[in-house]
Amino acid sequence: MTITLGSVPQLRLALNQIDSTVGDLAGNAEAIVHWTRHSAEQGAHLVAFPEMALTGYPVEDLALRPSFVQASRDALRALAARLADEGFGELPVVVGYLDRTEEAKPKYGQPAGAPRNAAAVLHRGEAVLTFSKHHLPNYGVFDEFRYFVPGETLPIVRVRGVDVALAICEDLWQDGGRVPATRTAGAGLLLSVNASPYERNKDDQRLELVRKRAQEAGCTTAYLAMIGGQDELVFDGDSIVVDRDGEVIARAPQFAEGCVVLDLDLPAAGAVPSGVVDDGLRIEHVTVSAEPVSPFEPELTGGYAERLDDDEEVYSALVVGLRAYAAKNGFSTVLIGLSGGIDSALVAAIACDALGAQNVYGVAMPSRYSSDHSIGDAEELARRTGLNFRTVPIAPMFDAYMGSLGLTGLAEENLQSRLRGTMLMAISNQEGHIVLAPGNKSELAVGYSTLYGDSVGAYGPIKDVYKTLIFRLAEWRNRAALERGQTPPIPENSVTKPPSAELRPDQVDTDSLPDYPVLDAILEMYVDRDQGADAIVAAGHERELVVKTLRMVDTAEYKRRQYPPGTKISAKGFGKDRRLPITNRWRESV
């Protein structure tokens, strides 16, 4: 925007893209103080933090626990007082937290205690304005109707002569509500605080959303996002500021904590708005500073971080997800069964990048059916990455079981996998590492895994990654290493050889499954997009194969329920996104 210096109010906005931990009220408050101090040192006039930054997000059923709600409220008051004590009392700070609605009466269908997904403006040691999310998402991983009551106000804070309308995440994703109300109220800036989980290709969708909402609101719009990881969710940051025409002013990096500070020329506030506006929202207006700042030459632009390409973006999400899960749950080392195959090799590379190779332990567990090249590939992976490696053959244990039970066929095959799972858990118990399960989304979809065997573990880093993408990510990681002058971590043979569980002589995955490009195309339609058999056949797939594949997916639900959590990268992962009954006789087609 080209505006004559001093002709309109100016505002230096600080957007703090930080990582919070659910339940760590003291640690999250400490981070908020730290980044507020940093923002103040940059000369900020208004400071913002993400949705529920004080409590972490999502809090799930903790929202229904009165003690936790009260702890959040107490922590907010203490935070406001501390900011004032440390000299930041005149600096308005927007912080997301968990609150409750005092006036709501208990009623059937409303969450107990009427919790609110809330945010507050802290100023001079107090919360001078509080508000809660108006639109509550109830799809995918979100259950906010279960947890919260909606806000019914349009909160506006006047800062340095500018009216700033405030919103929380879904308020931008849904039509109506606070966005058109912002235009009606004549605000000069719309600030939305968010905890929007990562999904593939969501960055493009997010940008278009913010552009559209800025045009609808008729003012500059700032979209502040969270980064880090919480259980299966990853938050990628990617905070965005656009002008009223939808042109990008600033964009933050993906998967990086930090503060975006930028100078904005904004319309001067007029008469104090009041009344009821769009969607029945009541304007709640608070003035913290009516006088504009003295005119200054804009210096800080916030910058524009380059976007990661698709494969690097997904790989980064997997690294961040594993790192966050380990760190936030108090684990520093991980254990992986290394077969020489592509899945365990990619998991090992992710783990080394997330935690450092010195904290990654790999064990090869060959059986009579393990090929020499698979053992060699596992050893080569260890050499390339520098992870800790050992070999423990399972043949003696296998022979002992077979001598007692005389198993054959599938039972014999699965015994090998379960012996490996038992060994991994024994080492985990003895040495304190958490086990990483190497299963991918293609295998989980069709049940191509062994319960209490290759499914054991505390976390599944590639649980939401289809096999075809596994190969792409491995190739990208090796290519990235070469571009940096480093040794590619994944042996070429692990990438190029036919995938095999190696549980019987000359076994390959395609003995039981279609070629992965065909399988993944069917699964993407059925699992991710809920398309039925007829629609999948109409897309060009052979009916018999479709029916067989869908039957495998349907009958494997009980296995997926027992698989560990893992990083979500798609719009519909196995878990909260996709909730189907285990006992289920419905079949798409016969």
C-alpha cells in the first residue's frame, strides 16, 4: 500500500507464531512472556499469539474438567499481571486460552460447564476484553460442539487510533459472522488467531481463504497460526497478512517458530461502533489507546518466506510431528526395527532428522527368509546416517516356537513378525527407547500388517502416508542430501527393490496386493474421499479389484483401532477423521 507518511494511523503489529504444549500452563505462559518481550524490543504496538496458546490446542475433554478451566482462567490473570510487572502493561497482547461462559445455564446437549474457546486482550495487568470463537467446527478432527459454547459478540479493540476486529480460526473458515460484521463495524484491521492443523496442499487453500475474507471484511487481514505438534496433529505456521484487496503483505515461514513484525498504514477509527450487526453479533468495543502514534517511516515489512515444495513440506511435517511427540512426552531416544526396506528406511531418516542420529537405535532381526541384500541394506542405512545399530537374529526363538506349536502358513509368517515385535518391546523396556512403528497408510488401509508384530510401537511416523508417496519422499530426501553436499541417508537398493515382508521364500507385496499406484488410487477415493465402489469403477478401475480392495479395507478396521498414533498429513487420516464401526456388515458392492 502506498500512502503518504502520516496521513493515516500507523500500527506495528507483532504476530508470534509459537508452539504450545497442551496442559503446560506455566511453560506456555513463559513462552508468551518471552515473545512479548521480543515484540516490545521490536517496537510493536499490538502483540498477538495463536488460538489457545496458553493452554495448548486441542485440549479435548480437558475442556470439560472444571479444574482445568479454572486453572486456565487463573493462569490468564497471572499472565496479565506478570506482563504489567515486567514493563509491558501498556502493550496490548492478544492471547488464546480456555474460559467458560458465566451466564450460560446448564441444559441438555450443552457441554458441561459451558467452556469457551476464548481469547483475551491483556492491558495494564488485566484482561480488558474477552471473547470466544463464534463458528465452532464439527468435522474432521474437530469436535468443538462437544466442548464449547459459541461466542455471540464482535470484539473490537481500539489501538493507537485504529479499530481492530478480532476473530478465532473457524470464524474465517465459515461464511458469515465476524467477517461481514467487521465491514459493517468499519474496523481497519481484522486479526484472526488460529491453531489450524497442517494438511497437504492446505497452504494454497489458506492463502485464498485469507484473500477472500480480507475483501469481504473490507480491511487488512492478519491470519496468525500456531506451529509444532500435538499427538497426531502438526501445525505448520504459515501466518499471512494481506491488504483489503487481498494482496499479500507478509507471509511467515512454514514449520518455524518466530515473530513476524510489520508496519501497517490503516484507516483511522471513527465513532465508537455499537449495536447488533451481522448474524446477530453484538459489538463489544474497548479502547486501550485512542491517539495515533507519531508518524514514522515504515521499516518492518514482515517479509515473505518462500514456500516449500510439496514433498519437502510433507517430509518437514513428519519430522516436526515426531520431534514434538517425543519431546512433549518426555522421550529422547527411539528404536526402529530395520528390515532394509523402504518404510523402515524412511522412518529412520525422519527420526535422525527429528532427534539426531545419536538418539536413534536400529535393530535388524533377520529370519531364515531374510535376504542377504536386506541385511546389507539395513547395515548401509546405519552407516549412512550414523544411527546406533545392532543385529539380533530371531531364528533361535522362531525354532523354539515352531518346535512347540508346529505352525504353518499365515500363522508361521505372522509368528516371525510377532517375535520381532516382542524383541523391540523388550529392548524398549530395558533401555528406555520408544518404538516407532513403520506401517504406511496403504498397508493400514488393507490390513497388510501383523497385530502385535510390525504394528507395535508408541508412534507411527508414516501412518498417514501412502506407499507411492513413501517412495517420493525417500527420493526427495536423498536428492536434498546431495544438493547440500551430504550423504543420501537411504540406500538406493531400498528404494528400487520390490517391496516385501520377507516372511516366506521369494515373497513380494504384489503377491497379495495390486501394484501400489493402482492400490493407492483406489484407496484415495475410498478412504480419503468416501467414494463408493460404483464411483471408483467409473473412474476406470476394474470392478473385481475394487470390490476385493474395499472388502480388505472394511474388514481391517479392528487392526487400525489398535495401531499407535501417527502424524496426520492428509485431509482424512485413520483416527478421528474416519470413524467407522468395527462390527459392520455393510459392503459397497458384491
